[in-house]
Amino acid sequence: MLEYKRREILSGNKAVAEAVKLCDVKVIAAYPITPQTPIVEYIAEFIANGELDAEYIKVESEHSALSACIGASAAGVRTFTATSSQGLMYMYEVLFIASGLRLPIVMAVVNRAISAPINIWNDWQDAMVCRDSGWIMMFAENNQEAFDFTILAYKIAEDKNVLLPVMINLDGFVLSHTYEPIEIYEKSYVEKFLPKEPNIPHKLDINNPITLGHLVTPEYYMEFKFEQEEALQRSKEVVKKTIEEFNKIFGRNYSIIETAGDGDIAIVTMGSLASSLKYLLRSGENFKLVSLKLYRPLPKEELIKELKDVKTIAVLEKDVSYGFEGGILYNELKSILYGKTDANIISFITGLGGRDTRVEELKKIIKICENPSKNVYWLGLRRI
């Protein structure tokens, strides 16, 4: 197992910034928004103190932040930015440009509710709105995962069979401003895992001029989109292979889906909610936890394998699919499990706008699953 350089008690935001420093990122585009701001502030300190040799671009908006990363990545250098909530919405147009140009940009999204009404606390609605933008998406359960997944993201994004941007999601305030012991690796070990510079075969080169992002007529546009979808689907195996390599070097035990416990009831979730459910398992409750680390591409085959034999599936998530029914992940699971299981699938919406998800409410999930009266439940809702 790796002898890590040091152990520090860090916030999730600081953990991400430390990972960016270890990855030798050369261009950081920064625009502040709560609760992400400390990430780019810490990186600014690293550069000012000579700990990181990089260009720090202070832009006028989130739209410009990702646009700057696109320009830098197209020139062949490793890039990073971070945002949250309304900032991610302002980037929305550019998300599709980054993925369509097949650029290996890494972005941390510190998940926060979307207005209106104005709310600075956590849920997943910001990231989930972007699920079809062509980005690989991972969700961290804790601060160590936020640190490790950032390093993983560069290796995945820059793989020659992928060349797509990666979004690392961590729950706002729950992780971003909460402090946990983090194992920070020696730079030499990161260099064994991650090449010094990205290899972007279609980068801009004055000696071999090309055009990126040019007009494409209907005769060719679909082929571009098909290749992009192929790359995203192909990336799942690259993610699995890269995680295996990471585990060997750094002594971890990650996978694209983590499971714990057993029983006829399965609870599917992502992010920090998995930690709360693990606490419930340790307290003696009987259920199977299925926690997604990789959300896009959705690991369909792995989910079917883990869920096909249970009697009831509860999907616990911090988002809602307005005008459809229930949560977004719930509806996706219903789609991929259709005809594959006889299990009753139930949606549990929780934590919107930072509402606490208490242990008592998690216990209610198991009780409801034993005799459900409807398909969708909003945990902790006060009808006014």
C-alpha cells in the first residue's frame, strides 16, 4: 500500500484544490460562486506561493471560465475550473462545446440548489440538469473521494479512447465546507499514474493547422454526434480500467458502483447520502446499499446485475424531474430495469435546498418499502 506523503484535516474544497496542484494543471479559469469559491481561492494561493506553476485567469463570468478552459485545452495543456448552481447554468451553452470538441477538461461542481427561490445550500439539481451535455460525471461520497476522483478524472479524460470532459460532483457544504482527514500522496506517485502533460491528438498547432468548432452541415453533423456518444459509452470501460490502476498504486478499493449490506430491499443513491445509509447499516438495519460513483455514462449492466434479484428498490436522490414523476435517477432506473426485474421501484426525494435527511427519515424508507401506497415520496416534506 502507498505510503502517502501526509494526512491533513481538509475541507472538500481544499481537497479538490490539493489534487489540482498534484496534477500539474497549467491553466485555471476562476469565477467565484458559493459554495465553490474556496477551491479557486486555494489554487490562487498555491500559484502565488510558487507551489503550482500555472496561469490563473480571472474571468468575468462562468461562461467565460469554461470558454477559457476550452481555448487552453485546445492548445494542448491541462486545465481546470469549478462552479456551482447558477454558475453552472450560465455555463450550460459551453458545456456542449467542450464535449463536442472532445477536450479533456476537468471541472469540479460543488452541488447547490437552483433559484428561484434563492438558496445557497445543497441538492443535485444543478448537475442533473447537465446530464445530457456529453460529460463524464462522477459523484464523491466524502472528501477523500473528492480528492482522488479529481486525480482520476484527468487520466480518464485524457485517455485516447475517450477525450471527453469530466465533471466531479461534491455536495455543497456537506462536503465542501466539512473537514475530514485526507491522505495526500507524494507527487512522485501521482506522476507514476498521470503523465506530465496531456496527449491531445487534435490540439491546435501552428505547424499543422486545423480548424476546431467549425460549421458542419446536416450531411455530417449526425456522424459527429454518433462518435461522441460512442466515446462516452466506451468511457465506462476506461473508467473501470483506470480505477483498477489507481487502486493498485494508491491502495484504494474504488469501483464505479459500491455495494454494502444485503436484503430484499435495495436503496440506490449517490454522493454523501451513501455515508448516512452506511451508518444505518452499521446500526443493524437490513437492506442492500447501491451507491453510484459513476453517473455518466450510466453503468446500466452493473446496475441490472445488482438490482435484478431484490423485491423492492428505493431510489434516494436530491433532485426532481418536474412534470414527469419522482426523481431523475428513479426514472432512469425504471427505464433500464424494465423487463429485467419484478421489483417495485419507489422514488424518495430528499434534501432539496439543503434540507437535512435525518436518520429517522431513512428508517422510514425501509418501513415504507415493506408496504408502499404510492410510487413517489418526499421525505421530510411539510405541507403548508
